[in-house]
Amino acid sequence: MPLLQATPVQTAAKRSFDMLASGLGILLLSPLLIVIAVIIRFTSSGPVLFQQTRVGRQLRPFKILKFRTMVENAASLGPAITSGGDPRITRIGRLLRKTKLDELPQLFNILKGDMSLVGPRPEVPKYVEMFEDDFRQILIVRPGLTDLASIKYRDESSVLAQSEDPEREYVTRILPDKIELAKQYVRHSSIALDVRVILRTLLQLFR
């Protein structure tokens, strides 16, 4: 089944919704963002923010922002896939990952236009290249802060920690399923669906 291209009106409405929600979120959450930044700064060496190249809409790369949850230079100390028991994760980093608070800086990515509140989670170039034809279909929309796969794989790191080969598990089983969920989202994309995904995400976090 071919994927549906969003109309200009739908795209404009979604972008307006994203800008309003992300701007309001940054304003309301600014005290929390400052507190988290201070804690990271004084509990481990390295920058407060972690930046990584991800692939966005129309396969254009961008720098995703997260609060740093791992030791400095973690990329050179282990694999790209992070499982629950990864020793590179800092103490505060474990809490931030569990509560998804490490993702909050992506509100700035949304405000800038790199991302949307809801959309397929952005992948690193390495994995996009493995499934390029699929991602060409999916990334007619902006990648998102949350999506259907984020809800289904809420405990992804714990699942990967149980595998003898976490990266193989991710590439052969989890990522293909995420791609199918992303295609479903693109086919049925709407503001109403976005609101439902956001509410389900928040409900899951509060649980």
C-alpha cells in the first residue's frame, strides 16, 4: 500500500501545533531543565548536552539534542546500541533515561523545525542506510519526540540487555517492527492521532 503524502494544510497545521506546544513546553519546563543541567554539570565531567547526527525529513541530517546520560567520550568506549546495564551510563543518567527526561532538549529541535512532537523516532545514518527505501517513505514527515514505537518499546534498553548480541537484536527484530509502525503512522497521520499518541505517552510515563 503506498504511503500518503500530507496535504499543505495538514502540514501547516501540524507545524503550528508543534511550535505552540514546544514553545509552551520550554517556557513551563525551564526550571526543570535548569535543575537537570546543573545536576549533570556537577555530577560528571563533560558537556551538559549530548548531540548526535540523526536523519530527518527528506533524509536530511540534523543534530539531535539530549541531556548527557553517559560518561564523557562514551561513543569511543562501546557500541552505538545502549542496553539497560551499560556501565557507561551515569547514575543521574539512569534516572533521566528511565523517566525520559533526557529527551526534553528535543523541544528545541521541534521549535527549530528539525523534529515534530509526534513522528517516527529519528535514527542514526548507519541504520537508515540499511533500510534506505523504507526510510525514504517514512521521512516524508518530520521525525518525532514520540511515536507508536516509543510506546511499544518503552523498555527497549531492558529488552536489549537480555540479548547476547544487542545490535543484532535491534537490527533484525526491533528496527523492522519500528519501521512498520512508522509506516502506519504516516498513512494515518493527523492532529487527532498526534494528540492520542501524546496522551498515551504521558499516561505511560506517569505509570
